[in-house]
Amino acid sequence: MKSTNTKNKSEGFTLIELLVVIAIIAILAGLLLPALARSKGKARQTVCMSNQKQLGLSTAMYAEDFDGRFPISTTPHSVQNHAKWLTSMHEAGFLSTMDLFSDPA
């Protein structure tokens, strides 16, 4: 026969236990988010440096193949000049993409 003095204990978590778990998760997320932001910024910086290296290498290869001459430059310091330079590098096969001038950072 069962004792009538046994407590009815429900299976589950109390409100305090749930709040403690939520608080711990919030603290861990707060510690993790700045680290993720730093790594995202570092990744953008790495892409930018890679783009600059690619432009430098492709320009050097272009100059080597064309007797030391650099790509077409008709008007200094103009947007059209950069467009012609980039287009001539791309058409000659030294740049695989035209997106190297876009700065991800």
C-alpha cells in the first residue's frame, strides 16, 4: 500500500531554473558577439589585402609581357582612366574579375 504522506512532485523545471539558464545563455552570447564582429572585420581586411596583391601581381605580369609598359593611361587622375586601365587588364586576361577595385572593408 502506498503512503499517503508522499509529496506530489511534478516533473520539470522551476521558473528560477529556467531564468538562470536564460541568463547564462545571454551572458555567453554577449561574450561571443564581439568576437564574431572582430573576425568579420578581419576577414574583410584579408579580402582587401588579397585584392591589392592581385592587382599588383597582375600589373607586374602585364608590364612583363608588354615590354615594361603599363596598361593604357590617357588622362591622369580620372575615372575614365581607371576604367580603361582595368578593362585593358581584364581583356588581356590578367584579371579574372572586374571587382578587385571594390573595397569590402
